[in-house]
Amino acid sequence: MFNLILFGPPGSGKGTQSERLIAKYGLKHLSTGDLLRSEIDGQTPLGLAAKSFMDRGQLVPDEVVIEMISSALDNNPQANGFLFDGFPRTTAQAEALDKLLNQKKTEIAIVLALQVSVDELVKRLLNRGRTSGRRDDADEEVIASRISEYERKTAAVAEYYKKYNKVVYIKGEGSIDKIFEALCKKIDSRKAA
Ligand code: B4P
């Protein structure tokens, strides 16, 4: 099994690059953002609870997302590997993920961290907000709060995986094709190691 984490601030290109990476490497895509939005669309109790946090640009509580990922892992016993997109977003989530993978006798092979300036993040998210209908992309204050949640709670996740030499940084600005190429190079060299 080959499991990877695509890491980076909101708007850094995680969702965009994930789609290409899962097609190339045959991985199962697990995006907590997508899973939460589908709970909201289905008006489930979990979705209703998550919506108030997401609309304000805050992280959804750890126990909710950890439980969601745990079920998603159990529901995909045949997967060749997982691409985690937007998860883990706190150190507690990273510790929980390690335990879950450990129970399945597997682990994270690499953490690909996309680096993008704050100005570019805001520009991209506002731009998507004009067409996507995503409420969290439409309001500059909500975007600022997502970026500040990232800095306060999520940036530490990279430090957590650095202890295990799993983090590789990639410049997330430039053409989508070039960034994809750079990501593939890092994955291929980790697979060959
Ligand atoms: P997510 O759905 O994960 O959304 P995101 O961080 O904004 O990134 P996304 O992947 O969608 O955007 P991308 O960078 O691809 O999270 C939404 C919310 O859910 C969070 O705020 C939180 O409330 C909650 N949540 C999710 N996971 C959670 C967890 N684990 N714990 C707690 N809460 C959680 O792309 C952005 C835009 O940039 C796109 O329009 C794209 O086209 C564009 N773009 C991409 N690459 C580009 C490039 N190279 N050049 C120009 N534009 C580019």
C-alpha cells in the first residue's frame, strides 16, 4: 500500500492536484472537505453540525473528522493506497491517523506540502467563490479566518511528520501541469527508495 498526504493551506491546490494524482497512481481519494460537503448536502446530523463551523471558516471538531475518516478506511478494504486531501489538519488528527493506519499494518509514505503565498491563496479562493457556490469561498473574512486556522492549528502537522522525515515541500505557484510534474517526481523517487 502507498499512502500519501497532500498538505497545504486552503486554496493551495490540494483538490486540484488530488484529482490528477489519484488517476495516475490508482489511489483512493479521501478529502475531508468533500466528505463534509456531502454530509451537508444530505442534511445529516453530522453535516448540520459541521456546517456552522465551515461557514465561519473554522475547523470542524477533531472527533467528527476522525470518525469520518475511520469509516472511510473501513469502507475501502480493497484500496491500493489512499491519498489524504485536507486531512490531517491538527496534530491530534495526525496521531489518530497514524493509529488507524497502524491497525491496518500500513503507514504514510510521504507528505507533499504545497507552498503558496497568502496573496495568491486569497486571489484563488475569491475567484473560485465567484463560480463554485461555495459559501466559504465567497467572503473575504471567512477566507482570512481559514488561513488563520491553518497557521494556528494546521501548520504544526508538517512539524509532526518532519520528525519522521516524511515531508517534502513543493512550490504550489505556477502552472497546474508543472506543479503536477513536480509532485509526481517526488512520489516516484519515494516509491523507488
Ligand atoms: P477543503 O475542502 O479541504 O478546502 P480548501 O482547503 O479550501 O482547499 P481545496 O482543496 O478545496 O482548494 P484547492 O487548493 O484545490 O476544506 C473546506 C473546509 O472544510 C475547511 O475550512 C474546514 O472548515 C473543513 N474541513 C475540511 N477538512 C477538515 C479537517 N480535517 N478538520 C477540520 N475541518 C476540516 O483550489 C483552490 C482554487 O485554486 C481552485 O479554484 C483551483 O482551481 C485554483 N488553483 C489550484 N491550483 C492552481 C494553480 N496552480 N494556479 C492557479 N489556480 C489554481
